[in-house]
Amino acid sequence: MKTLSVLLLTAVAAAGVPLQAQAQQERVWRCGNEYTNNATVAQQRGCKIMEGGNLTIVQGTRPVASAAPAAGGTAVRSPAGSPRVEGTDQRARDGEARSVLEAELRKAQERQTQLLRDYNNGEPEKQGSESKNYQKYLDRVAEMKAEIARNESDIAGLQREIGRLPAVNR
């Protein structure tokens, strides 16, 4: 019984080897920027056979030709399939966005004023145990300086966003 199993496995393994070798010897032709494994198409188009290693082709997307932008600026288009918003609705949305951004900007500017007041040109008042532990004081001063820099960055970002919004017609 064991001999029959070994013979069966040997026969199956031997039968599988030619199939694998045949699959690995499939020919690929290059026709300009295209590839094919169809011999008749390759002969009709005068393609060249590819020799050597494996070939992997990843299908890409074709760029969409865009219309020329309007004179004096760049055209901003919404993605295909996005809902169309009426002009009055869009102006209302822009106005709301502007008011939210301006409110955030005011908060950030007030926060910056307070941070600068507390920082006191790099010499804030010492608190509690900082008089005994000077390193603790230096660490707090460094944190304050970093927080001022972050807040300045936030203010600059808010101002850029407000600048990107369309002008308000008043």
C-alpha cells in the first residue's frame, strides 16, 4: 500500500513539472508602449518579443483633458458627480466660513497677547518651587516660547485661509 502511494505521488509530481515549465515559457511581445501575449496580434503589428525576467504591467488611468482656464486666473472645478450649488447658497457658505475663521483668528490673537504678556520678554515671574529649582523655571520658559511659536503659526494659517476665500460684497 505504501509503494502505491509513493508511485502515485511521483506520477502526480512528474505530471505537474511540464505544466509549470510550459506556463513559465509563455511569450510576451512589446508593441510600442503596449504588451501582448497573443502571437497573431504581435505578428500583425510587428511587435518585438521580450526576453529575460518577469514582466508586471499595472494599468493606469488616462489624464483628462481640461478646458483652458478663464482669462486672468486659474479655473477651479469641482469633481465630476459632485452636486451643483447655487451662487447664493455658495456665497452664504463662504460668508459663514469667513465668520468662523475670523472668530478663530480673534481667539488666537487674544491668546497670543496673553501668552506674550505671561512670557514677559523671556523673563516670566517664577512660580513656587522654581526659585529653588532653576532648571524647572528654564523648562517652563522654553515651553512658553514653543507655545507662542505654535500660536503664531496658527494665526498665520488662519490668515491664509481667510485670504483664500472670495471677497465679501458689502
